[in-house]
Amino acid sequence: MKNVVITGTSRGIGFELAKQFANKGHQVLAISRNTKPLEAINRKNITLLSVDISNNSDIKKVTSFIKNNWKKCRYFNK
């Protein structure tokens, strides 16, 4: 299965994509300022990060998660 990063997961397309990828067994990193909608789904293969993508320190949270948790990420583990 794949590791998938999706932004804007509090509603709309991002929310639906996170659910669909998780339902297919993929590991999903769901990024949104509001994580409450996906918290209600409570899927073990969806990791929620409250992130404002316009904030550099928040982006560092994302890269840190990927480096520390997804060992086979070709972009961060060279």
C-alpha cells in the first residue's frame, strides 16, 4: 500500500479522498487546519495533523512526521 498526503481534509474533495484512500488500505496523512471532521471517522490508517500550510513551522511538522514515520519515503530518506 501507498503513503498518501492530502491537504484540505476538513471537507469537500480532500475529506472524501482521505476516506477513499483509507478505505483502500493506504496510509493517509490528512492535513487541515480543522481536524474534527476526520476525527469522527476514527480510522487507524489516517493520521491527522492540524496544519496551516502558509506557516513554515507547520510545514516542518509535516516533514518531520514523514521522516520519522514513513521509512520508505523516497523524497526524505535519501
